[in-house]
Amino acid sequence: MGLFAPTSLDLDGKVILVTGGTGSFGRRFVDTVLSRARPRKLIVYSRDELKQSEMQIDLQERFEPGTLACMRFFLGDVRDRERLTLALRGVDIVIHAAALKQVPAAEYNPSECIHTNVLGAENVVWASLTNRIRQVVALSTDKACNPINLYGATKLASDKTFVAANNLSGDIGTRFSVVRYGNVVGSRGSVAPLFQRLVAKGATELPITDTRMTRFWITLNQGVDFVLSSLDVMRGGEIFVPKIPSMRMTDLAAAMAPEAAIKVVGIRPGEKLHEMMISADDARSTVDLGDRYAIEPAFVEYARRSFAPEHPKPPEDFSYASDTNTEWLTGPALLAMLKDV
């Protein structure tokens, strides 16, 4: 276990469901839980039967049958509230990873993105309350902070939905929290695998949208550990933000292909030069937990103990953005992260 690994979380005997479970995060999450714990059931909920079949075969090749006895694969879409409500019967913990994530696709198909990311989040809340789920952690993105694209706007709406859901739980007691982090090295849609494919094909130049661009970076293993550790410390209503390094996209290209030239292709629709995970306005509600920040909820009408004053607040003019970050990723460190994919 590495950075962000939980210290006291006990998943043995629990029933856990992960939406979007056949995606990059879901697959690594399942691997991690199977390797570290003995849940009573570990449920993959997703809408693609082929990916589920491929995932089952892959797991059977790498794990003993006894380890896989807890696995369940449910076909369903987060857009379908009735199916989701049925799937969550008897579940203790929900990890909500299902989303439409491609920025250009969301710009071109806004209603589809809204139906999955916003209405789907509402369905997860409804189904979780109906089934008296104990804990729900929803995955967000740095693009949800001060969004300029539809994907970011839908994830901001999703974040607000999960944070506010704590006020609806009443005597049910369900607690909802959000985790927000940056680009995942090696995940589907990440630029790193694209560069790797181009280099493997003998490309002499790599496409960069803008030479000034910076991004936050985290590995898939770190992302899973961050979710699990946030599950361990959550109190309900907070948005957890990890302290992770930034990197210039030009440095990323130079590390992966030192001999390749850079071809500037221009910023895509809805793309930012730099990403932000905590705005100056959010900073007023933020506390520093050491390896992460927690943006605490503005409205609390349920039993919740604040992380302050036992943890400090950041400076008054604080914001957490990829271009003003104090931690930067070097080329060798990035290559080491790629080995952790």
C-alpha cells in the first residue's frame, strides 16, 4: 500500500457496490478490494455486458475461485432509478464512479451527459436513501471547480447533489461524501497512453494543445487508495481533495519521448489552460487534513462534527490550481508513475 492508503478501514463482511465498475477506476478498485479484504459481496454495476464478461474472465485468470465467490455482476444504468434501487438492496457501501467523462463528447451531446452525470447522481441518492445505505462516496473531477465545459458543470451539479443529500437522510443516517482529483495516469482517455501509442508507432512529434498547459496527476492506484481512505475518515458532506503534483504538458511529452518534437494543435472546445480543485471561494470552507484538503459543507442540518478547529484552515487567499501548485512532477517521477499503472 502507498500514498493515501487507509489505516483502519475494515471491509471484511461488507456488501460493496461500485457503479461504472467496468471502467478504469472500477476495475482497479475491485482488484484492490479483493487483494486486501474479504467482503461478503462485491458488486459491479454497469451497463455493458461485454465489458462485464471480459472483466469476469480477467479476474478468473488472476484470482483464486474462493476469492471471487463474493463477486456479483449487475447489468443496469444509473439513469434507471428502479433498477438501481433494486440493485442496492442489502448494500452497505456505494462507490459511484459511473459518468460520461469526455469533454468534447459532452459539448456535442449535452443532454446525454446531463442524464448520466446529473440525473444519474440524483438516482444514486434516491436509491441509497431508499435502501438505507450506510456510506456513499462519489467520484468527481478537477473540472467541477469553476467549470467552463459541460462535463465540469454536470459534475459540479453532481457534487452539490451528493453534499446536499446528507440533509435528506434524517433518521436513515446515510452519509454522502465526494472525492475530487485530477488526471489519472494511464486511465482511458488520458494523454499518457496516447503518447505511448504514438511513440510505439514511431511518431516524430507529439500533439500539445498549448505549451503553457498544466495538469494535476495521480496514479490509478493512488486514486483507489484515496477513495478508500476518504471512506475511512468521511463525516458526510465534505469534498475531499488530495495533495498531488502538477506537471506541464510539455514536460510530460519530453519525459515520454525526448527526441520527439512538439506540435501545437490548439485548445479543444471546453478545455482549460490550467485546472483548479479548490477555488478561493471554496477555500473559506476548507480545512487542511495533511495529505488532503476537505471542503466542508455550507449547510449542515444533520449530526456532523467539523474537521475544524483540530485541523488548520488554509490562508485567506488560498486556491489550489495546477499552475500555482507548490509540488511539481519531474520527468523521472512521471515515468515511475507510469510503471505503477
